[in-house]
Amino acid sequence: MTFASILYLFLYSCGLKADFEPPNQVCNDSVQPNISYEELNDLLGEERVIEVNKDIRIEGYVISSDRAGNFFRSLHLQEKKSETGQGIQIEIDLTDLHLLFPIGTRVLVNLRGLYLGKSNGVYKLGSAINNFGSLGISRLPGLVVQEHIFVSCGKDEAIEPTIVNLDSLNEKLINTFVELVNVQFSSEELGKPYALQKEETYRTLYDCTGRTIELKNSGYSDFYDDALPEGNGNIRGILHRNGKDFVIVIRDTGDIDFSEQRCRDSQELISSDHIYISEIADPENRTDARFVELYNSGQDDIPLNGWKMNRYTNDNTEVGSSIDLTGQVIKANRTILIAADSAGFELVYGFKPDLVAGSNTAAGSNGDDNLELVDPFDKVIDRFGVPGEDGSGTNHEFEDGGAFRRMEIMMGRPEYLFEEWIIFNDSGESGTIRQPLLAPQDFNPGER
């Protein structure tokens, strides 16, 4: 690099703002790739972090930009400019990386002396940091960037996103440039800003079948206080992970085109036989630790708008109380927990429930009531017990105990079938387990 380039890097590595336009970089095509991203991933294997001590070089196209402040001190590369390929993230202790590496720039990376790691499904390069005896990836000092990252002499390329629906996302797309089609912000989000000031904020996107994904925004971005757009359409960004869930990060608001009409409300009302009652708790020692757990065995996230949970008290044939589940989203292969008492549940189990319904609801049953789960179209999806029959002394009594759905059951059933359950109680019918249960040790809320 030229002296001006090195000075520019020095100013930024010290956190100072340069008051001149960045110099033209000296391009370099002498460094050529000798390994693919897939081969690089195989090199890491099952290790958390490794030091690269071989002469390994990769190429990639820049897909991120920190111009609007939604990315911070990280450079994201995609192996191919248009075809579906893998991606990698380089942690760099510089700001305004878009001035040195504009979107579409082809770069060559010399990995010798760098560290390679994987976090949240994202492969990362950088320096190493020791976190209590465990190595992690930290930012590459600005003054050594020119020793590892070389700008190609070719012109910047137009990077084409991979067009995807929410049901076609997969691990190989992580850290690549994608375009999600036919999505919109949930009605609950409309009117809110992209992010809270100085806080990383997640906003929920839906497609018209009820699948969801989170949009991650920085509270330091230039657009953090802009209102979320209405309408429906496409959104471009870089696919990331948050735990087990996919998230998308935009470069700026120009990545969003919501010019189409929103899905009708009726299209956001989703039914699914994959949602069912998986656990009911009435601990002998704590009435305030009662809860009902629902599980989604399907592959799609389901908004529970219009869903409800009914309770038939004792031997009543009329619904005694109903829990409105609107606003809840039950993710694929996940649970939601409905508690009778918020403080009691958190004190006993150590975390907050998803919904608090009160003691006179299905979540607060004392063990002889009958419960049913109903979809937005008034169809009974799942049922525990027999409405009109008091549970005391029957095969659906769970007084001072609990009811646990057998693990092989993967669908709801509109009529109660005892064989699908393992039931504990103090005085139930033969076939149930007459053994009271105690909270928290005898229950596993949130786990299936």
C-alpha cells in the first residue's frame, strides 16, 4: 500500500476520523486463491478456533457495508458473486470499511497468521482472544490489514442475491447475500422504529403463510429511529444466526422494497395439527407453579393469532374460561409456556413464562378439569380429558401431579386418547401413576 493508505489505516485503527477522502489503493493480483471455503471449513473441523499456519489463500466478494452503521468493524465476504456459495466474516479493528472495501469488491485474503473460528454458524477470521482459557476470534489490528487482505485489480462486481423464501433457508446460506421475497413486518411492529437508540433490536418479519424471521438492527445505525415500512415485498441482506434461529441484517433501508399490498389479516390466521399440548403441571407443593406447555412439531413458525386454550371446569359441558393466544408465535420444534402465576413460575423454575393467564384458566387447573386447544377457525386441534366428565378418579386426573405427552406423539388429537399420555396424580384410575409430583424437580418446562 501507499504511505497515504497506511496513514489512513493508522488513523482509523486509533479511532480517529480522517478528514480526507480515502486514497486509491494499490491493487494486487499476485495473490491467488488456493483453497475453497468448503475446504477451509473442513480445516476447522470440530475445533472452536484454530491458528492458520499454512500458506492458505481465499478470494471473495464484499457483501457488507458499514456506511449506514448497521455493521460494525466486520467485513463479510461471499465466495461467488452470483451463484449460491458460502460466506465468511473477517473481524477488523477499523471503522468506515466501506471506503476501503466497497460492496462488490473482489478481495484476496492471505490466511497465514490469522485465526479461524465458528460462532453461531458463522465462520470468522481475525486475531485470537483468550476468554477464561477458551480461544475466541477478536478483531484484526488495522495496521496489519494490508498484510492479509488485497484488493483485486478488476472492477467492482454487481453482487446478485440468492432469492429465497422463508421455508427454503438453510445452513449453507449463512453469511451470504440473500433476498427474502413476499415478507412484511407484523402488524404489532408497524409504527415502531427499526431499533431502540444504542440497543441492538430485533423486529419480526412474516410471510403470508405465517413463517417468521427476525431483522436485526443496530441502535447506532443512521436509520435506527426511522419507522418500519408498511406493505409487503422483498428484503435484501446478509443471513445470520441468533442461537438456532435465522436472522437477516440489512446494509441500509435501500435493501427493503415493500411496495406491494400486505397480506390480508385472514391470511395471517394459520391452523396446524402440529401444535399440541405437551405438558400440564399441577405440582403438589406449589399451586403458583402450575402451567401448560404447547409444542410445535412442525418445520414452520406459527403465529397463534386467533388461537385459544379452553378449560372445562370439573364436569361442565360449557367452556368455563378461555386463554387468547393472539400475539404469540410458536417456533418450529419449540414450545411456549402458559403459566398461572408469573412470580411463582419464575421463582420456581428460574425463568419467565411466555404468557401469564391466571389461576382460573387452563394454566391454573387443579387436576380435574378438561382442556382443549382451538385454532382460529374454531376447530379443536388437541384435547386433554373429556368435557362433561369430572377428572377425579379417572384416567385424565392429574391432581397434585402432571400430564406428559409421550415423546413419539407428533400431532394434536381432537379427542382425548389416554394411550398418548403419561399421567401422575394422587388418586387416579388404574393405568395412571399414583405418585404426586413436586416442582421444580419433577417437571421440565420448555424442553421436549
